[in-house]
Amino acid sequence: MQSSREYQNWIELGTPTTSSKRTIVIVGCGRSGTSMYSASLNAIGVFLGDRAKEPQFEDSRLSYAIESHKFEEARRIISEYNNRYDVWAFKRPSTKEHLDFLHESLRNPVYIFLFRDLAAIATRSVSDAEPLIKKIDQNLRDYQRILSFIKRSNLHGFICSFEKEKEDKLELIKKLELLALKRNEAPRSRSKAIDSISTCKRKYLEDYSNALLFGYLDSASINGISGWAAKRGSSQPVQILIDINGRTVGTSEANLPRDDVLKSGVHSSALCGFEFKFDIETQPRPGDTVSVKIADQSNQVSNSPIKIH
């Protein structure tokens, strides 16, 4: 193992390929920072798949074939990508369970094994102590699976620390350019690539936040509204915002008992219901639209908005 000057802070594994044709594979747990690497590769012009979209840049076409065990279809897609691109990349955290298939099927694979603080990964999806411990345990097993693959395989790749990489995006861009055979000395191009990464990060965080927060608007009338709202992985109540015709008229805490939500299994706590009574000043009129969203979230809860009749 070594860390060359050009790949500073990366621990190199195996013997580098001399071929100009290669496939870069980003491997890591979910929420470990793999999207920063795929966004960086996209920013310097590396193909990541026909259906790879921001902010994650995961190719659903190839991912679906692999995860559905349609391996012949996956090989056809890989062959198609090889014919179209000398260098391309693939990223999908869940495919860590199919690394042996990827290793034997990809052309000159070069791996980026991304490691991140286990607690940092876990707290991105859960906040309560018990599910947090389970998440850390799951991530530990995932990393053990990745390490087992590294030890038993004859491969070329790099072990990378997310904590070391996230502070210096310019150096990350330079290393990925070298790895993808796209060395670019133009400062403006690199600056544009860094801006693109930052934009993708903001969208990723927004999408992820929206996915964590969810709920349902049961009813809305001239008198008030009712429903439920919650955050995945947390039993703490969330705040909701009530809008009429796009204007916020009130807030409320979703902390009322909802045994139906608990029994359905969609949330771990029954204390997620909300009710809000309109006063004379805020009372909607027939034809007005009432909507509900969770504070700090851009999207509305399900079944929102409701038009008052």
C-alpha cells in the first residue's frame, strides 16, 4: 500500500492499469459521501450512465439490472457503455453486495473505497439512540463486507477518507482528473466544476431533508385542519406551517396521539398528529386553498393542498 504525491491522502491498492480504457467504481455505505465523488466526476465530464441524474448521479438503468439479478442484461449495458466511452464511472451504494460481479464484468475497474465516520453516517438518517446504534451496526457490517472484498480480490483502487477530502474540493477534482485521464490545468474549468459540486450538494441535502420529513393532511374546512406529520428515525414532534393561498397563517406542533399511524408502521411514535383551528382573521373562504408543510421543508405533506368548498 502507498499514497503517492499525486494521489495525496489516498491509500493506493494493487497495481495501476496501463490501459487508457477503464471504469471508475465508487464504493461506500449510503450517506457516506459517495454522491460528492460522483458529482465531481460528472463535473469534469465523466459519463456515469444513461439514467444518472443529479444530485446522486446513480445510473438506475445499470443498478436495476444488477439489483434484480438480471446479470446478462447488466453485462449488455456494461458492454454498450464500454463501446461508447473509454472511461466511465459507476456509483451505487447498494451494489456493495455485488462487488464480485462488478469486478469480473467491468473493464479495468479502478475502485474508490470511501470511508467515513460511522456515527456521522448514522446521524444523517436517524437521531434517536436505539435506531442510531442499529444503524451504526449495519454500517459496520457493510464496511466489513467491503474490506472482505478488498482482501480477497486482485484489484487496483484507493482507500479514501471523506473527512479528509470534503475540505479541499480542488484537490479532489485534480485527483479525479488524473484518475479519469482528464487532466485539466485551466483554473476556470476547475472553478466551474467546484461550483457544480456545491450546487449538487445543496440539492442533495434538500432532497434528503424532504425524504426524511413526511405526513398527511386528513381534512381542511373553514373551521380548521387535521392530519399528521413526522420525521423518519425520530420520535420528536415536528413543527408544521399552515398556508392559505400560499400565505402562512399559522404554525402548530404535531404532537397529538395518532394510534392509527403507529399501528400502520409508518412511524415509531403515535404522538405525531396535529389540529389547527382558524380564527376570524385567518379563516379561509370557499374557493381558498389550504396547504401544510413541515417547517424547513420545501414540499407539502401528502394530500395537500385542499380546496375549501
